[in-house]
Amino acid sequence: MSIKDNVLATYLGGGDPALRFRDYYPEWLDKLADHVTLEGSLMDGAVEGPEAVRTILGAVRSLYVQQEFNFTGPVAENGWLEDYIAHVGGEPIGGMVLVTRNADGQTEHIAASYRPRSSLLLFSRLLHEKLAGTPYAEYFAAREE
């Protein structure tokens, strides 16, 4: 038995679809601080500023198929957590996003982590292609030659 066969990974779904958040909208996107930063396992480095964050997150969301949220809610004093699954390029992917807000409720930092690694690498390459011609493409993996 391989590691892959041992446990049903959460990114494969299998939960009760009635428990998923179908109409969820991340309101923290509407309140980005001027110095908001975004980093994550898809990227090398981090970007700063609302334009960079909106451009990259827009590209990310445009590549999702069947995004389903397992959990969204507050964490600690100024945090927000999202746990979701989707398909990207025909492959399943799971995402965890931690949002940190300042005392005024503005989003200051976004950190996203994805799994499994094979889907993460595919997703990063797709984002590199999607963002080609922008200053943000360089943060993502180029297609292997």
C-alpha cells in the first residue's frame, strides 16, 4: 500500500456536499490595506499592494473549477481562515488561506498554502502563463522545457 492509498486526502473531497459553502464571498477582498501583502506556496517571494493582490487573486480564482469551501471563519483576534477544495487543470487541489487584518479591519497580509505538491506545481505553471506579460508572472513557476 502506498502513502497515496493510505488515507483519503481532504483535497479529494468526499465530504457531505450539503456542508459546503456554495455562495461564499471573501469580504476581506473588499478591504485591502494600501500595503497589503500576499505570499504562498505557489509563489517565490511576496507581492505588495492592492493592484498586485487583486491581479493575482483574480487569476487564481479564474483557474478554479468547482471551488467548494469546507470552512471559513475568524481565527484569533484579527485573523480569518479559509479551507477549500477545487480542481485546477483537471487536478484536485486543496487550499488554506490565512488572512490577517489590522485594527481598522483592513486586510494587511494573505498567506495561502496548497496541496498536493503535484497540483501546486501545475497551478503555479498555469498562473505563470495566465499572468504572462505582467510583472507578476515571475513569481510563479515557468513551464518545464
